[in-house]
Amino acid sequence: MNPGLALALSALLVLFHPGAARAQMPAFWNQGAKDVPWEWDERAASPFAFVNRISPKYHVRLLSKQEKLRHHLHISFFEGEREVFTFKGHTCTVFSIWEDRLYYALFSPASDGATIVAVDLTTGKEAWRSDVLGIGLQQHSRYSNALNLQADPFSVRIYGNEAGGQYYEVKRADTGVTTAHKIFSRDETDPSAIAVREAVEEYHGECRRGYLPAVKRLIEAGLDVNARYSGRSAWQRQRSALHCAAEKGAPAVIDYLLDQGHVIDPADSNQKTPLVVAAELAQKAREAEAKSNKPRVLSETGLTELQGALKSCHILLQRGAALSESWRVALRDVAKAASDHDLIKLIEQTPAPKEGLPPKTAKP
């Protein structure tokens, strides 16, 4: 065999061996998971949690049987009275159904790792099976292993909670190929760290609602005003609380955040600043009002969506936000259509941004 080919094959064998070191893992596998937070539902780590709510078309029956001095849980899936598939599991087995596809995990509660199996319930035939990368092979005498498993039309998502560590993994629903993987650090799964993350989620949620009293309560409790929460959706990644308030058109929240020292021009993963988010909202709200002639009033602020967006733009510009040339004309057109002469004047007075400047805090 060609020495170069042999070396390449050896590298692949090391790379894809279940016990391969994490350092050998291709970097792209982690890109879709690096911002995913640790989540765990103890109730969902059991087949009993899903017996009555797996699918409108299929139902499941669990039957404990003793075989060779051991108890097995036979998990059977039925369409009406027709049994379409059965497998042996245990009291920690997890599964999920999406339309006519069953996904379940084969693993031991006392050992590391797992294998995910996909079954076509229209035929009862296995579609694929795929080992999890997990946290790798573990040396152990006493061990615990549990999973949460979720599925949708495109992916199967696994949260693994082992004695040796926790991980998150995503597999393609059609092939079982691993597309994302993350091993969590102890800090990410520590209860105190999770409590902080949940506080940040609440903070961003209240900013998105535009509810100022709740935002004040969280900041006064000591939360960092610039704390960011990386949401699961691509558009949420690296959004700040100021982005969330601008998205809602909540000028009072924006004013308060800036008074508390929030950076005024943070960029999210799409390189949008809060001013751009507010300008986009103003543009959409103006188009919606022109079509329906029925302004949408926001209960938390008492303003229409357009009023809230324009006031937000006004505050951000007044406090020193940068206005790109690409948005200068578009925002001026919306302000003219809304007869907001103060905003038009402010747009004209705002200088073009200088390239390469770091994010700045707001003017007092």
C-alpha cells in the first residue's frame, strides 16, 4: 500500500474511533454547538414521560418482562391496534417520534456512550444507527448515564448527562451523520452558572417585552447591563439587551440601559447594531401601517410600533450611535413619511461613522 495512503487511513481510524481524544475532533463539528447552553430535564430521561404524548398517529405500550434473571422493558409502538415496532429498553430509555420516524437511544445506564437508532414506522425497518461522540471512553467501576433526546424534521438532538461529564450532540435526521458536538465545562453545568444564565435570559426577555420595571429589578440585583445571551436561533446570536429593546421599540428601556452604561453600538452575529435593528422595525412598521392603516399598539409601552421604533432611533442617535450611510437614506425616508421632523434633523446632523473605532458607551 502507498505509505501516504496508509498514513491517511490510520489518521481517519484514530479520528473516528469512539475513544479518540477530543483534540482529534474536526473543528467544524463544534461550530454549531459552541454557544448552546446546558439544559437538562430529569423527567425527560425516562420512557414514562412520553407514553401519552408522543404522536397523534402512534401510541406506545411498555411491558416489563423477566428474561434470564433480568428484567427488560419491552417498548412497543402501535398504529391503532397494529404493532409496528418493538425494542428492548430499560427505565432510562429515551425516544422521540416525528411524523413516521422513530428515534431511540440504545445505552446502558451504568456505562458511557450511546447509539441512536432511527426507524421508519411505516415499514418497521431500521433507517440508520449512529454512535454518539459523547465524552469518549471512560474508565469506571460505578457509573451513571442518562439522556434527553429531541427530534424535528431535520435533526436529532441529544443531551448526555454522564458521571464523567455532560455533552450536547446533533445528528442529521435523514442520515444520522453528526453535525454538531460540544462537551460542557464544569462551569457551564454548575447550578450557580445556570442560575446566572437564566437571569440573563430573563433580562433579555424583559428587554424584548419592553417592560422597564422588570429590567430595573434585574440590573439593581447586580446583573451586568452588557450581559449577552446567545440564543438558539441564528438571529439571536450575540444580541445584547439593547438589541432586544430596539427590536421591541421600547425607548424607555433603551434610555435606562444607556444610563446604566450599556455599550451603544454592539454588533450581533449579523453585524447589526441596535440602531439598525430599530431602523428595520421602523421601516417594517411604516410599511404595515401603510397597508392596513391600523397601527399596532404595544401594551408595555403604550406606543404604536412605529412610534416606539422612531423614538428608539431618536434616543440612540442623540446619545451617539453611529448611522451607516446605507441606513441614512432609508431611515430619513421613514421619518419623512411619519412627519417626524426632529428625527430628520437629527439624521442630518449625525456624522458618518469612522471605520475601525471600537464600541463606545453612550453620551450622558
